[in-house]
Amino acid sequence: MKSNNPSFDIVVVGAGIAGLYLAYELEKAGQKVLLIESSDRVGGTWLSKAYQNSIYEFGPNTLMNHSEILLRLIHELGLENELLQSELKKSKRYLYQHSRLKEVPANPAAFLFSDILSLQSKLSIFLEPFSKPKSTNYEETVYEFISRKFSPEIATNLVGPALQGIWAGDIKRLSAKAALPKLYELDQCHGSIIKGLFQNKAKAKIPLASINFKQGLEFLCHKLADKITHIKLNCKIKNINCDLNNYQIVMDDEIIEAKKIVIATKAFQAADLIKNLDADLASQLNQIYYAPIALIAFTIKKNLFKETESKLFDAFGMISAQQAHFTLGTIFASQVFPERNLEDEYLFVSFVGGCKNSQILDFQSKDLWSICLTEHKEIFDQYAIKKLDFADFSFVDSTIIPKAIPQYNLGHQEIISTVEDHLAFLDNLFLVGNYLSGVSVPDTLKRCEEIKMDIMDRARSFV
């Protein structure tokens, strides 16, 4: 007997960038798609907020312009005139090390002339091509891998802080093979990272740049949502059942049926949704740990800094190499793009916590603000015209994301391999998310493209 429940070819659960992109692409390909979101807005972790005539992000701050999928999407949506761009080689980035902000060279070769590394570590760069790759039977942490190929100093004081800005993770737990797949592959294929980089060096078609939109990254999500016919917000899914190769999405007020379902959420959320379909798969997904992050936006007056330091903050931001710091890094939000400059203030967004300071989940907002103030007073004091007071900093906004970034720790690839094995036995159920094949947006969009092609191939073979 024919059901009276609403029916779709595909239901996509989760209206973050992955779910939005897949729903848009599948509908464009002729599928009847429903996008379901549990919250009252699209965009997921992409949240752009206004401060005066500037914008700050409580999520990803910029995207890179090297993703062909992303660039095609921007062109397709007609958003070129909304783009902001900051060329990578012209954008300063700092490492806070030994109580100083040190500019990180844009050219890796320039590290040889920088005081960021000791002479011993600089020599290790020259010696790296003569090192031997480790056996593939042993899974190294990022710390072990970089220490073996170069030096413990490079691992701790350079690679570790750099990965704070990507993973908010612990290099003594992150898997080198999973978290640094390109460097790991170069070492395995060429016997050396340095040799591999030289042999695989390809000239970029366009200069690498950080990009955003005049109204913030969330603008892209809303433009995608405008192209999707069926979106349901504030929808709490109670259960997902499968009967005769048809899925039923059970909610409080209705049941929706679909031939295929894509779950585009965080791993632990996906686990909760599919636990009745495959408890073992749900258990695997629940093993993926997410680092907590506190985001704190604040300002400080420009006139508090020496005229000789007026260009100091014309930069993307800084990463802290101070092991005692709760602050992982700080984006100079009003300075990344000239269009966002404020007249008399600097606007910052600080990232606090991560794996090394997961105890932030036990802190009150006022405690986190106090920590942020103390650490940034230490960082900025030497560049100011006077000793800075806490009153010189103005709080703007803050939020805590208890489970922010998935960690590709030791064993992660084994978990994902098991997940893929289980999915092979669940017809027409698909998972997308940055816990699967890379945390970057291009990695996620690439996974979405692969899922889209799989779905469309199945639809054609069914016809």
C-alpha cells in the first residue's frame, strides 16, 4: 500500500557546508532532495558576525583559493564580485616564541635565515634527504615523524604550533599518516620530504590567497540555501528506520521517506542517528574525539601602540608556541582584508583550549576572558606606548564549542576503514564530514563530489 508520508529521492541531514553543497548539487542533477537541519539556521560551524563596519568569524576564518570545486561553485553562484582576497605571500603570520612575535617566512627556504630555528635544526633540514623512511608497519605520531625526519625542536616549536591552527590538536597523539598525508606520502615515495617537494613542485596557476566574502563566509552558505527547494529547519530526528530499501526519518510531527539518505553531521551526531541501523558503526563513529575550542573576540585601541609598530598588526594573525599558554592562536580579524579595517581599533579573534587544554570545558566565560586578557597583555605589552592595563582591552563576544575539530589521532585510519566497510553493507546510506578524509573545506567538498557521483551512478543504473 502506498504511503501518505512525504517522499524524496534523497534526504540530506545537516545544513553545514557539506550538506548544503551536496543538496545543491543533487537537486541540480535532477534529484528531489530534502535538506533537514536540527537548528534554526543553515551554515553549521560557519558563523559570521558584524562588529561596526568589520566582520569576524566564529568558525573558519578564510578559505584557500586552490580548490577547483570551490572556485567553480563561487563562479556558478555569481559571487566573484563579493570576494575578498589576501595573497598568501604578502600576508604576514607570526609565531609567538621566546616572548616575541616572530614573522614566519612565506618561503620555506627563508627559515634557514630566521631566528625561529636553532643552528642544529637548520642543519637537520640539509640532512633530511639522507634519512631513511620508517617501516609502514609502524604508525608514527606527528611528533615522532617530524623529530625523526628533522628535529624535536622543529616538531615542538614549528610544526606543533602550526597544527594548532588547523587541528587544535596534540602532535604526540595525531597520526602522521592521517594528519599529514601529503608529507607522509612524499617520504614513503621519495625517501625524503625535501626531495619529494622538489620533484613534485608544480607551478600554481594563480597566486595562493586567503579568500572570504564581504558579508563573511556564512554568506556562501545562505547563497547555497537559496538554491535548494526543500529545506526544513528546527527538525529533531528521533529515529531513522529502513524498510524494503526505503528509509523512514521519524520526527515528532511526521515521518519522511527517502530512497537514499546522506548524513552530513559531526561523527558523534551521525552515530546517534544511525545507532538503530548499525550499532557497531555507531560505536566506531563515537570513538572519534573532538577537541574543544573557546572563541573570544575583543578589541584594543590603535593609539596604544608605538608609531614604529603601526604595521605590526597588518597581518593574518599569530600562533603561540608558548607551552603554558591556553591561547592557541589569534586572528587579526580587522586586518586580514583592507575592507574590514576599523578606524581606531584592532579587532581580534582568539582561539583558546584545544586538546592540550581541554579543561576549558570546566571554566566559566569570565575565567576564559581573564586568561585571554592575561596572555595577550603579555604578548602586546612590548609593542605598546605604555604598560597595558586590562581596561585597555574591550570584550566583544565569546562562545565555547565543546566538540569543535575531529582529531586524526593514532588509529584514526583504522576507524575510518571499518566505517567504510560497514557502509558497504548499508545500501543507499552515505556519510560526509570533515572526520572522514581531511579537515579542510576542499577535502570535505571532494568527498561530497565522490558521494554525488556514486549516488548519480546508482540512479542511472536503477533506471
